[in-house]
Amino acid sequence: MTTKGRSLLLWVFFVHLAGICLYTRGFLLTRLALSDINQCDDGTCTLTPTHKKAVVLVIDALRFDFLSPNPPEPISPYHHNVLVLPRELTAARPTHSFLFEMFSDPPTTTLQRLKGITTGSLPTFIDMGSNFGGSSIDEDSFIGQLHKAGKKIAFMGDDTWTTVFPDSFEPNMTFPFDSFNVEDLHTVDEGVIEHLFPFLRDKSASWDVLIGHFLGVDHVGHRLGPDHPTMKAKQQQMDDVLRRVVDLLDDDTLLVLLGDHGMDRKGDHGGDGDHETSAALWVYSKGPQLLHPKAAIPSHLLATRYFPGARVANRHIQQIDLAPTLSLLLGLPIPFNNLGTVVPELFWHDKAGKDYTRALTLNAQQVKGYLDTYRASASGAELDSAWGELERVWRTVEFEATAKDKDAHWMAMTMYTRQALAACRMLWAQFNISLMTLGLVLLVTGTVASALLFFKLDAQQESWESWTATVWRWYVTSTLGGALVGFVVYATLGRYVKDFGLVEALLFGAAFVSSLVVIASALPSLTDLSLRSFTSFPISLVLHALVFASNSFTVWEDRVVTYLLITSVVPSIFVGFAAPTSRLRYRILGFSALFAVCVRLMAISTVCREEQQPFCHVTFFASSSLPSPPLPILALSVPVALALPWAVRRFLKISQSDKGTAAIALPFILPATLLLGSAFWIFEHLDSSDAFGPEWASTLRFLRTLFARTAVAVVLFGYALWWLVPLTLKISTEATSNSAASGQPKREVTVFGFANAYGGPYLIFWSLFLGFVYPATQLTGQVVLALAAIAVLAHLEVVDSVRDVRALEAIFASGNPSAILQPESMQPTAAPLRFGEVTPLALLAMHAFFATGHQAAIPSIQWKSAFVLTPTLTYPFSPLLVTLNTLGPHFLVALATPLLALWNVAPLPQPASDARARGDAVRASLGMMLYHAVLLVSSAVCSAWLRRHLMVWKIFAPRFMLSALSVVAVDLAVLFGVGVGVGRVSERVSRLFAAMNSK
């Protein structure tokens, strides 16, 4: 049974999860959000409002160059010089209209940016994960201050606002719309327009602040990219909306237009690239002027920056500066947790800047009060390294307040608020070294234990199950005992280790003690050790692990993986040249060449990280700014979907294993699934490009949803059929002309597919899962997955032929060449599975990840896949589809790992052949888990060592997260493969052939 092997893999998975959990808790910390509220009933903590009302319009993903009067070169006709009203009014009324570029702190996702805009606080790296399921904001905010002051807030647009502020908006003035349907370019915007203008026209309306959040620009970026005619049409619509708003605006109403973040060249966001963190801000006062005509603002208060590619510098602020600025302009206290600084131009109402002095003083005092409170909290020790300098600057502020030099006073206060911001940015990048160390200890000991298990199972051969049954009781006992030890340690020492809670103690104790027991039980004896045990550990893994010590090598990992993958077949080529027969020589060299060609063709598909520019060119999409499939891919998608099942069947035909279930799954089920998956994305392209006009949009949406759901239904039907009849055999009987002495005729039984009785059924099981991943992958990625499938099959044939060569060499070396006539001499026991055979598959998993349009960077996430099965965001399907799109290549290739043990393995003699096949399947799975675990250890160690590196959050932290997610995906894949696939195949094969042992 596979239960014992599955138990070993499950234990390895548990240790991986425990190590990842502890390390992540120490590496990716969340900040402490204070619940204090800034309040003063006498009005001493705020200013007299400049306006009675405010209209705040958010255009999601409004990058600064979309509004800039000096856009970067080359100028795009689709998103430059289109939305022009802000710059026209700024030029015409420079004391009433102001245009700024804002820096949006990463992660540049809407929920986190709304938190920053309204609270003036900073997000952390791990906060991005909550963008799909945000919770309400509990800390002080601009919205909370409005609500507390009795102001009535009307809202319409992105429903993220109602998620984070569920009780702040007037019930009869609130009109939220679904924010995650990126394929719907117009519904939200039209809904905002429908409700916005009646409020503006009705002069008796009781609202004080009106918030409208448009999503069309963001959705066009995600779906079509910024360089598309639809982007121009959308910006023209927004320009028209702004002109109508300005016409209806009262003199005592302040207009604020802003973007929550920007977008990269292909229209996505989430990371910290220059284009993603650049957001636009336009502030317009139709009535009172905000800036005195003769104001002389010191240049040190007016920071500027060049937008990438622009020749003219533009005024630059922090996005969190909006929180204190809007609060004071409307006569509200600054939110308690704010770290932003008021914008000078908006408070310089007189020539001397008295209102600005007052505003900046309130701002500095608020930041000082926040830091004092944080210092007194349980996390206050985190400020120790910066506190001395902050106190020194504050003393300068107090000194300059008594002097007559206003400029020096302004400089001191600005320096204090900006230094506080810098200190807190560093503060929330602090690391819990203790938890990181505990996590690393678990990852290292677990990896060592996995490696020893890999070699121990090889030494046990057919008796591996009895050995596993004996030691498994120790493993379970040590896990429970370790948890008890962890509890005792927590009770005695937990108070001395920061964030070391009961859960962390139990996890570490259980995983660490059980790892030590596994290491002790699996230590090889001298008789188990051989030269092959050491030489089979490939240099490719070492080189791959060392990549993460360098930021440049990490950035170019996709190229490194291609090189390592190609070179991994070199040993097999050497074996092929020295093969004793021409058939084996041609097979090894031919399939090695096929493998290399598939790898090189996959490498043509690329997406580029920001750090790879200008040395990288996007080929996964039509261009770097147009996220649609290239024309050759559109032409190839249907032929590839038809050719892949045919190619799989041709590989099975080599061993006559294309019978049974394969005769149904490969000609009918798999082609139907792949065609439906391709049809979904072809229709998606037709829909997004308006090939048939907007009137066909709903029909195309319905059809492609139907295609995707039908594809899933077909795969589920295929799995049901496979479960009932998994074997790919055909048994025929024929009466022979020879007769025995008794004169009775003999019957000859022929089993077609006998030589691949294990591998054929499992390949069908694997191919059906390919049918799950295929519809969730965009067209270029589908071609890549097809090439990856051919590469997997080519590698299996290479491995099988190399084993035959080694078996022949072992026979010739034995001095008994006649043993070659004995069938059992060519069984896997003669040439057991090696770690080096797993390495190409592990590298292929990474290669497929990169080639399907992904990188170890947040912006490469393909959000379109969330809407394959449903037209709107639907839990749990949408997150699962994004996960399948992102980690599907890892899962799919890892799921193929047991084929290394099952391919071309004959089912006799029983039960030895069955035990060996299952044992090698477990070993192959351990090898795949081990490869990715080593990468995880390396990325964790390098991230910890380089945690103060300038690029830690841009390069090393995302790569660690990818390693962690990859390990989880690979572990789940091999558990599914061994537990379900191998288990079912083994059960049916052993039942069929058990009676033949005596014949």
C-alpha cells in the first residue's frame, strides 16, 4: 500500500510548513496600529476650514504621466495628452489649481493605498495579501474624523471603501460596486457618473464630502494595457466627467482628484516599480485661492522629481501627505497615526505663510505625539536605534520655534516629520531574528532528514515498507513528544522571546524533535554508502541554490534556469554516445535532443522584470504594453491543443500502452478539454479587442465562461472514468495449434502494454490534471505547457534508456553475459532511481513557471485568470484560479515525478515489482521535495543575511515567498500523485498480475 510512503511525505510537508511559518513570522512583520484618536473639542488641533465641502474623486491607477503637462518620451497617443483639464486649469489659474506627482508606498494595491491615503500610515510587505479580503480600518483616519465631526459622506464606486469603512457613509448616499471584475470596463464608472451628478446638481443636498471611485482606467490597464485605443477612450470619458464636475462645482467646494497608485508598462500593479508607485494628484479650488499670488515658498519645501523618461521635473509629494493636508483644509484634526507632511502650496494663504506655519506646527506636534505613544507601547523598543536622532531634531524644532527665523523653523519641522517617516519605514522592516532562526533551523534539519530518507529508502529496496512501518511509530511519538517539549519551553522561556507564542512553540518542538529522530533513524551505515550515493547529487542544485546570494543572478534567474536545464541532459548524452547498442544510442540522443528543443522553445516566451530593462524583451504578450497574445500564438493555439494528445498517445504507443482508458482519454477527453481551454482565451481576446463590436461583449462572455466550465466538467468526467478503469492494457487470448499430450488445445494470453503497466495509467492521471491547468493559463502559456509535457515524456524515455544501458553494463561487468537473457536482469533493481534523474524535472518546473509569463515579482501575477469560470470575483474559485495560474506549472511538473519510478516498469514478479515501483515513486517524490526545499533554505538564508540590502523587498523577499509557495505546491502535488495516482494504479496492477507469479 502507498499509505506508508504517503505518511513519510506528509511528515516532510509538515516540517516544511512549520519552518515556513516560523521564518515568515520573523521576516514579514506587520506593524502595530495604535487605536488612539486625535481629538480636541476646543479646535486647537486643527485650522479654520478653507472650504465647507469637498469632492474627492479617485481614478484607480491614475499614473502621473496621464495628467502631466510634460509627459515622458516616447509620447503615447493612447494615454498622454488625453486627460488634459487638470493641466489646463493649473496653467490658467495657478493659485487655485495644483498638480502633483505622489509616491505611493508599496504594495501598490488599492486596499493598502486607501489605508495610506486616509490614515497617513504605512503598509507592510505582507499587507498585500489582504487585498482580496480586506478588513475594516480600526485606526484613526480622515474618514473617521469626518464621521466623528458629524459630517455626512456620500460615496459611490469601488466597494473596497465600504469594506474598510463599513459604518462611515450615509446609508441613503452609498452606492458601492464590485471592484474585482477587471473584465468589466464600464459598469462601475457609469454607476459613479449616474449617482455623482445628481448630488452636484442638487444644491440642497445634505452631503459634506462626496467620494467617487472610478475603476475603468485600472481595468483597461489590467485587461488591455495602457497603449490601447480603449485606454484613450476611457481617459476621454474621465476628462469629460471632470469638466462637468468643475462646471457644477460650488465656490466653497474643494475638488480633489487622485490616483491610488500607478501601473506598469503592461497595465498591472502591486509592486514597487517607478510606474506603479507614481500616482497623480490634482487639487482645485473654484472659489478662494489657496496660494497667495506673491508667496515666496522656500525651494527646500518643494521637492521635485523627474518621471522616468521625462525631461521636465515635476512637483513631488508622498501620497500619505494627503491625510494631514485634507484634514486641516476641512477643519479636522490630523489622524493620530499619520506620518505625512502637509503640502505647503495649499496653506500659503498669505504672503508670510502664517497659516502654513500653524499647519506644519500642528502636523509636527501630531507626529511627535504619535511617536511618543508608540515608544510607550509594547513595541516601543523598536524605535531605540532612531530615537536619539529624532529627539535631537525635535529639540531643534523647539529651539527654532522661539527664534525669529521662520525658514529655519519650517526646515526643522519638515526635517522632523520626514525623518520620522524614514525611521518608521525602517522600523516596519525590522526582523524578529529569533523566529527567523527557529524557522531556518527547521528548514535545514528537515532538508537533511529528507535527504537521508531518500538514500535510506534506496538501501532498503523491496523491504522499505517494513522499515517504514517500524520507524513510523517513532516519528509519531517524537512529534507528539516534541510538541510537549515545546509547550514546556514556552511556559518557561516564552516571555523572553519576542512573538514566541504557544503555536510557535508547539510547531518548533514537534518539527525539530521529530526531524532529529528521523535523522538518527535514517543515518546510512557503511554498507549503505556507495560512490553513486554521492556522485548522484548534481552540481545543478548547488549552482541554483547559490544564485540567491546575488541580486543580479536572482533577477536573471529565468536565464540561469534555462542554462542549468540544458546542461542537465549532458550526462545522458555522454551515456548515449557510449551505449552498447545502436537502438539505445539513437533513443538517448534523439529524446535528449527533443528535450533540449522543447526547453529552448519554451525559453522564447518571456516576461520582463523592471530590473531586467532594457536588456529584456517581452514575448509572452504582444508587447510590453499590450497584454494580448502574439499573433503566432493565436494561430498555433488550436493546432497545439489537437497535437498534444496525439503526441502523448504516440509516446504510449512505443510500449503498446495506448489501450484501455488511454484509448478514450487521449483521442476524446483530453483534446476536448484543451480545445475548450484555448477557445476561452481566443474568445477573451476577441472580446477585449472589440473584434465584433461592443454589442457582442455579453455573448462572448457567456460563451467563454461556458467553454471553461465545460472543460472542467470534462476533466472531472475523465477522472471518474480513470478511477473506475485506470489501466491502459489490452488482454487478448488465442488458441494455439500446438496441443499437449492429452490433445487439449492451449490458449495463449497476450497483454498489450505489459511493459508499461504502471506508467501508462499514471500518465493518463497526469494528463487529466493538465486539463485543469490549461484553461487557467493564457494562450502563450498553453503552448508552453504543451512543450513542457513533451519535455517530460522525452525525459522519461531518456531515463528509461539510460537505465537500460547501465543494466547492460552491470551484466557485462558481472562476467556472466548470458544473464541478459533473464527478464529480471533489466528490471529497475538493476539500475535504481537516482537523484540526478529528478533534477531536470525540478528545473523544468521552474522553467515552466517563468515561461508561462511569471517572475518572482508581484506585478507578474496574472489577475485575468480569476475570471475564467465566473464573470465576477467569486470565492473560492477566483483565488484558486489565480493560484492555479501562478503555481500550476510547479504543481503539474511535480505531479509527473512518480513517472520516473513507474515508466516502463513491468508488473512481474509480484509483489516485489509493485513494492519497488511504489518505493521508487516515494523516493522520486522525496527528491522533488528535496530540490525545492534546498532552494527554499538558500533563499531564506540569503534573505536573512541580506535583510539590510537595498533590494531586500524588491528582489530577495519576493523570491523567498516564491520559494515558500513553490515548496507548498510541490509538496501537495507529490502527495496527490503518490496518494491518489500511484495508490490507485498500484492497487489495480497488483490485483491483476498477482495470480501470474506461479505461471
